[in-house]
Amino acid sequence: MKAFIYTGGSIFKDNITEHPRSDDLCIAADSGYKNALALGERVDILLGDFDSFTEKLPDSIEIVRVPAEKDFTDTQLAVQTAIERGADDIVIIGGLSGRLDHTLSNMSILEDLCKLRVHAVITDGNNRVRYLSSTSTLIARSGYTYLSIIAVSERLKGVSIEGCKYPLKNATIARTNQFAVSNEITGNCALISVRKGECYIVESRDII
């Protein structure tokens, strides 16, 4: 099952291309409810401590209220709820623009989901992030201008990039020397392969 999670932070709604189908699960995490409304999307579950969403809660959807003092963020709890409800494919909308600590925390969720073998992506419309661990993936050419590989491992080994302006073949990328940034897809798609290690795949639009 696929789940959409709407979280806080700014979104660029005209650039959001990921939208749920009628049979997808839709969860809003606290102020992420406002982002869901801005996109015109339905919400099945509204979850949070409601410290950032202070308006009257709707009566028509399931409400999950959690304590303000807790060991997890609202977004992490929303992801946990999605998995408990059977999701194996998760799209997180929001969570990349705003507080840096929340952005880094939200990106790290992708690593956890990768270990659980849950396909996941997070986007705010101007950036889209995936997590890759010792495997290959195809990235279709879309409205994003740049494609970057950000090493999470101390050394990312056997990195190959095809279908881009700056190809790589069996390269090593050190975490302290992130040189595979601002590449551009030239074909219909890019093939990214990593023999050993973990990284973020980041697509970004050209913002002026």
C-alpha cells in the first residue's frame, strides 16, 4: 500500500507532482494538514501534538493526539503509523524547507525506511530526496534541473552515473569531499549505481 504523509514546512505547491490515488492512505502530521489543504488533498488521519496547528480540529477524519513531550517527531510518528497500517511505499510532502534540524531529521527517516525495505521519497516541490544503499536506481528526467549524490557513508565506493552531463565510472566519493553535486540529466533518465555505501539522491529545481 502507498501512503502520503503531509508534514510542516514550506511547500511549492505548483511544483508538487506526487498526488495520491483514491486507495492510497493520506496522513497529515500536525501543521502538515495545512499543506494538504493547500494542495487540495484529502486526509484520512490527522496526527500530532498540535503545537503548530492550533485551529479547530476537523470532525470528519481520524484524529491521533500525541503528547508534546515525546521521543519522536510528529513526522516520525506519522511514518510509523503508515507502516502499522500496511504501507510499503511512502511519499512525504514537505519537511525540507524551514528549520534545518527538522530537515535533517526528516531526511534521516529515509535511511530508516530503506533498512525496512520501504520505498520512500520526500519532496517540497523544489527538492526531491531518495536514499540509496549499495544498489542501482533509475531517475527519470522531469522538471528538476539538478541531480546530486550526497555521500552518507565515510566513503561511497563504485559510484557510476550514466545519462548525465557529468558521467562517473567506478568512482569513490568521500563524505568530506562531496563533488557529485549539481549534475544534470541529459537523456530520458539517469542510471545511478553504488557498489558499496549509502547516499542521498537529491533532485533540485533551478530557483532564481
